Amino acid sequence: MTQAEIKLCSLLLQEHFGEIVEKIGVHLIRTGSQPLRVIAHDTGTSLDQVKKALCVLIQHNLVIYQVHKRGVVEYEAQCSRVLRMLRYPRYIYTAKTLYSDTGELIVEELLLNGKMTMSAVVKKVADRLTETMEDGKTMDYAEVSNTFVRLADTHFVQRCPWVPATENSDPGPLPPAPILVNSEKDMYLVPKLSLIGKGKRRRSSDEDAAGEPKAKRPKHNTDNKEPIPDDGIYWQANLDRFHQHFRDQAIVSAVANRMDQIFRSLPVGYNISKQVLDQYLTLLADDPLEFVGKSGDSGGGMYVINLHKALGSLATATLESVVQERFGSRCARIFRLVLQKKHLEQKQVEDFAMIPAKEAKDMLYKMLSGNFISLQEIPKTPDHAPSRTFYLYTVNILSAARMLLHRCYKSIANLIERRQFETKENKRLLEKSQRVEAIIASMQATGAEDAQLQEIEEMITVPERQQLETLKRNVNKLDASEIQVDETIFLLESYIESTMKRQ
């Protein structure tokens, strides 16, 4: 775990959960697995606070625990899972794209709460959707439940590991921590629930929809506490499934950008003839990127997607783009040349790239110092004398991807710190704006006149409104930059993970 990753984890934990959880989480990231009392001692935090912080981290899958042979329970931070909090907006937007507003809110609730039962998610989402609907309209539980089932069927949500039921006839000593089990066949099995009802609106007055005062309203479900039908069956967002979707979309976008005109000519609904389909597949298989490969000729052959080569091409394209933005188009030309030829001497780079010797040397050293290219020495004699040694420039894509990934983590940490600084500097103005908006909303609810509302709005001066607009614009830019950098992080992480699996 690099210092840039630790810093980013610290910022994310503090922003989402506060200082105490951040303190405990970062301590575990730095030290590895530790028991409860050691964590409390090393961090100078009370046992009660450590327990609460660990509960929060475990609830959100950011910490796991393990029972050792001696009965000691040790807690270990999941660093990669902490970094995934960067991608929460992207997960939520993907759910909205695929399953509309209902899917968006289901995934959002699961991410915000870590783990929830299906019945709790359905009721919460139905209430939230009802709040946004016109008066008199409500969201049915059954409709939300159907969307939840679709998310489970496509594996975007999955069951959490659970504690197996024990027989009462064997009352033995309880383990120091519950042992969780996970069944592959039941991971996406949705319990059969008969959720009947509609979403409810929050009401500030003492009257309900029928205008009945609270004092006269009959009490329901107070003495009659029915058991929750899916009690103990908790669900969570399946981040790996979202990552699979992101990877597939990135590959499709890359192919579409390379063969734009072809993809635009595809008929609506992809109802294409076998002859035209064969042409498309042949074109994809013959493409130098080798995203699609062909094996065998029987029955027309079998076409497969080479995921590793596709991810390698996407990572290489990202590196090329960074080199061009940072060092210019001529450096990018040299970088692509070294990539293509694998190994080149400096004189060969000058000749192939048609760049003067002094400029080529300067550009090569710039990229070398930035770790985008590397220098390999091949001695002719055992004494490694410079005059009898070949110096070859090459591109180690895996090493360069790791370097760029490290810089991306530093960039996002800087963006988060800048956003926090901008908000802190304008804290007084933001609080004033919120108070004015609350007053206006309250007056509108009581039927205030336009002149009165105008007078309240004028409490914020023109310069202050301009300052608020500037702040909003800056924060939006920083948020958008975070999302863009995270897209680069995802591609680089996917390529590195794929490469390590093949080694």
C-alpha cells in the first residue's frame, strides 16, 4: 500500500464516516490485522469508540475479522474496498441507466447503508419515490420489489454471508465471533415476500392524508409486532458485477470509436443477415488490436473476445494520451514508435521518428525520468564498458501502468482536498444561503406573498450570489475531474489485475 493510497483512503473515510472511523481504519491499513485491545491501545481510543468504529467499517465491508486458533479475533482493513468508495456515483448512475430511478435508489440505499434486508430496501425506496411524485400518487411496493428481483437476477446485488442456524439440542460454548457462510447457489436467490403496500410521505403537520389529527388516529402495529419475513437475509451491492459491466462498455466504446462508420450503419435492433454479420466478424478478427479472435473453421469458426489484449490496448492508449498531454505530440510519436518496435537504440529512434538528434535525446530522457519508458543495457563484454554496450529503449506497459495508477491516486487526493478547502473557505456563506432557503421554503408553505419572498431573497447580496455561483462551478469541476480520473484508475487496475492473473 503506497503513501498516496493510504492518504486517499484517509480522506475517503473521513469524508464518509468522520474522524474516529478514519483514525481506526487508517491504523488498520498501516499495521495490518490486529485484535481489539491492541487497536484501542495503539490509537489511544476508548474500547467503546473502537467497537462502534469497527461496527461501521464491518457493516460497509471495509473491514473483515478472523478468529485464530487461540480464540483471538483480529480485524483487517480492506484497502481496495475503501478506494471503491470513489466509484459510488458511477455505480448509482449505472443502475439508473439500466433500471431507471427505482434501480438507482435501490443501489444507492445499499451503498449508503452497507447491508440491508430486501423488505427494508423496498419500503425505503418506495417512500423516497413517493416523496417526488405528485400529490395523490404513490409508489407500490410490488413495483420496487420487481426491480430488486431484476437486479438480483442480473447479479448487480447479492446476498451477504450469513450465520448458519444451530440446533438447540447442542448448547455448546459460543465462538468469540460469528462464523459466516456463503453459498454460491443461494447468493442471488430472492426470498418470496408478499410486500403489500405503498410508499408514504413524510408530513410536517399533525394530520395524515385524510386530515385526521394524530390524537384521533388509531394506532396500528404497536402491540402486534409481526416478524420481518426476510429477517437475517441481508443484501449488498455486487461491485465486481458493476466492474464487469464497466469493462465490457469500455471495450465496446473502444471498438465503436475505431470502427465508427461501421457501427453507425448497423440496422436498428441488430436484425442483420448472416452474410453481413460474417463481414463484421471478419473485420473485427482481422483488426490489429485483436479484440476479437477466431479459432477453427468448422461451422464458420468460433469467435472469442480476448479480454486481456483488449485491456492491454486500453491501458496503452491511456499511456499514449498522458504522454501526448504532458510532453507533446512529438514525444507521443516516439512513445508509439518504441511500443511498436519493442527495443530501439537512440540512433534508431532519431531515424525512425525523423527527429533531430538533440531533440530526440531530450524527449527520450524526459520520458525516461517520468518512468514512461525504460532503458535496457545489453553488454557485449563482461566488463560492461559503455563503448561495448547496447542501450535499448523499451516500454514496460505494466510498470508504466503502475506508475500512472499511483499518480492518479495522488491526483484524486489533491482534488478532494481542494474541494474541502473551497467548501471550508465559503462555509459562512453556505450556511447563510441554507438558512435563507429554509426560510423561503417555510414561507411558501404558509402562503406568503411574492413581495415578502423577494425581501427574504435580497438578504443575500449580488456579490454573495456571484461568489456562490463561482463556488458551485468550481465544486462541479472538481467532482467531474474525480469521476474522470477514476475512469482511468479503473482501466489501469483492470489491466494490472488481468496481467497478474496470467503470470
